[in-house]
Amino acid sequence: QVQLVESGGGLVQPGGSLRLSCVASGSRFSIYTMGWYRQAPGNQRELVATISSGGSTNYADSVKGRFTISRDNAKNTVYLQMDSLKPEDTAVYYCCRGPYSTVRYWGQGTQVTVSS
């Protein structure tokens, strides 16, 4: 029943910016930690950023200072603002909804390609 739909990916040059959005179904969005993960070709899926129900954020070291996760509970949406993009940021980006300890729900992913 939980549906997560990502959007906003695309092709961008190094140093450019993109903003990803994830719209989640359900009426209790606000209580869950949300996260963004990414998976590059040949790599495992890795955590990019999380935001708790209270708004606390955590970032992978590789994106700290460049990416910003935020949420709009009224819109059941979580965002990932990506600035100063690098080629190594190229990946499929996935939205994830908690609860993390028992079950995680995933979106279909959106492709981000950083290339000159």
C-alpha cells in the first residue's frame, strides 16, 4: 500500500544542481524517518541522507555540505537538494520510508547523471 514516487532526476554538468522529490502515499507520513539512497552501476546501494520526524538530518560524508534533505509533511514529500554535483554522484536515487528497524519501503528510483 505504501507508494513512493521519486522525480527530478536528469542529466547535469559537474558543478550543477538538481532537486529530487519523493511523494509518499499514506496519512502518517510525518511520523516516519525518510531517507535518500543511491546505487551506482556495479555498486551497492548506499545511504545518502536521512531526515527524522523531528527534522534531524544525517548525511553521508561524501555529500555533506553539498546535499540538503528536507521534508514537507503537509505534502507527504521529501526533497533532496543536490548542489555542486560531481560525476561520482551519478546513480539511481531511491526514496525510502521507515520504520527503519522493522521494514523499509522503497520507490522506483530516479536517475541522476552528472557528466560533461
